[in-house]
Amino acid sequence: MQFGEIKKLNLREVWPREANDFTPWLANNIGALGQVLGMDLELKEMEATVGSFALDLLAEDLGSGNTVVIENQISQTDHDHLGKLLTYAAGFGASIVIWVSEFIRDEHRQALEWLNHRTDEDTLFFGVVVEVLRIDDSRPAYIFKPLVAPSEWQKMKKREARGAISAKGELYREYFQTLIDELREKYRFTNAKIGQPQNWYTFSSGTSGIHFGAVFVQGGKVRTEVYIDMGDFEKNKALFDWLYMQKDEIQSKIGQESGPMEWERLDDKRASRIAVYREGAIEFNQEDLVQIKEWHIVNLVNFNKVFRPLIKKGSKAISQE
């Protein structure tokens, strides 16, 4: 067997300009970055301003709802960008800080590791190298390589030490850990790897501001939902109404096994919701929780299959009105 030669390309051969070429490319491939970090990242804004500075990418980790700041370089890391990164993190109140570059210098790797060790359990720092490779004369391929990442075990110990997670919160964390593990490994539905001590978990629909969710709600019920909040009241209601006109067809595709769909326009709120409900609470016994988990999974997969293309089509339609 003959093997080809792997060649590592200089990033400026691929992206000549950092701001005009590399940053937009990274924005378009933010899902791939999130995948290697175990998160579902959704872009919120490019060149987000903090005073007289501009952050490359502002994003959200859908699983936790935490704000993410991303600074990128197509060169080796430097002190200037480290200072900017901390400024952006403070300015946006970010919990997740990601530094993407061609090469991470030892002193900056140590700085990120020190920050992970010294900061609280809700603040996470990542250092990621991007490489572009080619085998002989093949098309180039990129790869993200995390060189610095927080120790989830250490962060968890900090939470436990200060009693940050209640007994109920731990039940939620365990439930959603098993849920996202199965969704990720069996269905490739999510990139998320860390369960959170909260009563909900959110997943990407492929359209910014519109998410699928698995939720425990008050009154002994659980729901699977499409949550519409693009940041604009009129756009949210217009998309909801566009989908509502097709509700019979949507219900037939989803099926009746999970119960009737509830169309919640929520006129007194900015957002709207489409959901199915069943009885359930995190305090239920393990056998019941397994059934609830399977119910959530079936509905999330069905919602993704049915709603994802409709949301994309509807968003485009209302933007042209």
C-alpha cells in the first residue's frame, strides 16, 4: 500500500486576511468548533463591540444558555489578543472563553490553564489550534485541535465544595447527561457532552434564535418544544403564524403518539412556543424517568425532522415580506 504525504498549509495561504476571510469562515463553521469542544454553539454576532474594541465572534452555548466569546488569529498567540480576550469576557459577562489561533505559545497556554484553575466553576477557558492539511494534491481539509480545556472533574468538585448543586439539581444533571449522551452517540443530534443541573436543555434547529427543547415544567409535566425567539416580537409571531397555517399537516407528520400539539402564540411575550406535553417530574422513579427520556428523544428527533426544513423555509418567507 502506498501512502500519500500530509502537508500542513500556512493559514494565510487559505485565508489571506484575518478579519475579512478567516473570521467569516469561522462564523460559518462555528458548529464544527463546538463539536470538538462538546458544545452546541450558536452565533449571535460578528464584530460585537465592547467600548472601542470589537470581538470577533459572540455566541451562545445552547445547552447551558451561557455567553461565549471567541477571538481568532491566523498567527501565533500574542499578549495583545490575550488582553482583548479578557476584556471581551468581562464586557459581555461571558462564561465560556475560546481563543482560536494557528499556534498557541507556551506562556499563553499556561495562562489559560491558570485561569481555568483559579476561576470559579462556571467560567471555562479554551485554547484551540486550527490546522489545514492536504494529502499530496488533494483538496485541503481543516481540523480544530483543543490544546487547553477546563477539567470538568475539577469544576464539578468546586461546585460540590461550595454546595452549588442542590439534590434536585443533581437529579436534573444526571437525567440530562443520559439524554444528551444518547442523542449524541445514537442519533448525532447534538454536540453537547456535559449535563447541566437545570430543568431544561436546548438544542439547535439550524436557525438562530429558534431552538428545540426538553423541559420539566411546574405542575408535574414535561414537554418537548420548538421555542421561537429571534429577538423581534413581530418576526416571532409572523413565523409562528406561518407554521400555524400548516398545523394539521405538521401534526400528521409528527403523529398522535406523543399527544396533541399545543400552539402557544404567547401574545403577552416576545417569544412563541409549539409543544407536546406529558405527565412527569424529576422526582419520578428511575423506571418512569427512562420512559420520559425515551419520550423526549422520540419527539426531539421527530421535531428536528419535521420542523427544521419548515423553520428555514418560513424564516426566509417572512424576511421577504
